Amino acid sequence: MIQPLQGYRILDFTKLLPGPLATLWMAQQGAEVIKVESPTSPDPVRFYPPMKDGVSVFYNTLNAGKKSLSIDYRSEEGKEAILKLVETADVVIEQFRPGVMNAFGLGYETLKKRNPKIILVSITGYGQTGDMASNPGHDINYLSYSGMLDAQRDSNGNPIISAAQLADVAGGSMMALNATASALLHRERKGEGQHVDVSMTHNVSVLQSMRIAEELNTGTSNGYLSGRLASYNIYKCADGRHVALGALEPKFWQKFCNLMGHPEWGGRLMEVELIAEVQEIFSSQSMKYWTDKLENEGVCLSPVLTVQESAKHSLFKAGLPSPFGSRDLGTAPTLGADNDELAP
């Protein structure tokens, strides 16, 4: 299997979710990822329950297949050991607030002196510059500032918290992987490294590109993809389970209407009242009844699955969450497991 990052060495100073997930994907694509942790302040996810065989399931999920270097990089000896590794590394990825790596004596200019081709990827909440650069924050704050929370509301009009960490993953992890791949490609072409700024707040805004374009140009949003169309909605079934209908295109919508025995619905799509009529019919039978009837009929209807059900679905034969590469990673390392190899 192709492992596009095989042969690349990544020094990973990140903790929690955004950076570790990005470097997990790099490891899955063949990169050698060295997780650098302070012996007195390691990644706190190591200690987050639930635990399995004495290891946090979160830590094991996010850090499988990496090497572990436990070192006091604030000390002169530790800093020199890190800089020795930088000489052989391709990418350093960190998730501290702006200026912290400089305070450690490991800022980009210092790294570049030891390895002119090094790439430094910095993940922050609000970017490296600006009035808010040093402010603390988490996923909920980045969603709040970017307008994402305003777009996600319950039936009473209150903003809701997503079960997924949208800003951390879409704005942080995915963009950090993208930035790393782009910077490596640039280095291959131009022979130079760079310092890449990955701001989770700025990056997560792209998830609502269509809504932003509409509101900034018209002053309002029609919300068609947020529950205002009968053809693109979630419906509760008789057993309390739900199905998701995504029959946006006219061909899907009309076919759905025909199969439901209501071909006249086809011309009523823009009527808000139609949603209640469709809901009434879905309420008459169980989720299984509707998926048996419609799931394979080409109308874009799917069951709303639990995580346990998704894990057993044929879509996820390779695992859940789906891997981002082909390398089999095994388990996450114990703290300092590779010290003898990496900092003898």
C-alpha cells in the first residue's frame, strides 16, 4: 500500500486533540512521529478516563504508532537534544500559544539555524498575530467567534453544542495535515522550509462558506440546508429512531414522493407545511421499515446510526474512526518509551 509520508520525521509537541489527531494521520501515512512531552507536564489526555488496561482510550486512539520522547526541553541539555533531532527532522508541529516556542528557545529562527529546510506548523486558536493571538480558548469559543454556533440552534432558537469537536478537527487537525503536506510539497519544489500559521477559528469558518456568501451578499440566510426543506430533513419514526433524507436534487425528490405514494409533493417543496405532512407518514412505521423500503432506492435516505451501529456497518470495515492511511499503528507508547533511541 502507498504510504506517502514514509521517510519523513515529525517532531510533535502537541497535546489534547487537534495536533495529536493530525500527527496520527501522518503516522497512518507512514511518517515517523516522535511525540515530545515534558516529564513533569505530559499530554494530559494520558490521564483522561475511561481507561482500558491502564491506558486512556482517548490517548491510545490519538497517539497510536508514535514514538515517545520524555525530555525537559526547557533545560539547556534538553533543548540541545531537541535541536539535534531537528537536524534530522522534516516537520516540527506545536500547539502552544504564540511566543511560547520562542520562550523555550525553540522558535522558528532557532530551528532554521540548525535545519534550514525545517517546517514549523503552529496550531493556535486565533492565529499568530492580532489582538486575540494570546487569548485562551477551546472548540466552543472558536465556533462562537466564527459564526458557527449561531448557525446551529435547537427548536427554541438556542445555540447547541455539537457532539463533534468541529473547530478542533476541521479547523485544527485537518488544516494542520493540509498545511504540512503543502509545506513539504513546496520544499520539494523550492528547497526551503517555512513557518505555517494554523488558526482554528479562521479555518473552521470555511465549513459554512455557502452560508457566509449568502448572508454577506443578501443580508440573510434562507436556511434551506438547516431544516427548512422537506427534502433535506431528519424525521422521527414510530420506534423513536430517526432517518435522514437528503433528496435535494429534483430527480431524487420526485422519486421519493412517488415511492411514498404522494407524487403531488413534488411541486410543493418550498411549502414549510409539507415537512409536517412528511413527518406524519414517517411516524407511522419504524426506522427499519423505512430503511428497508427506501435506503436502496436511490432517494438519499439513511438511518441515523449510533456509534455502535456505525462500527458494525460495512462502510467501516477498515475501522471507526476511519483511518487516514494504510499503516498499521499498534498501540500508543508509554511516556519516554523511546528515550534511549532518541536522546541517548
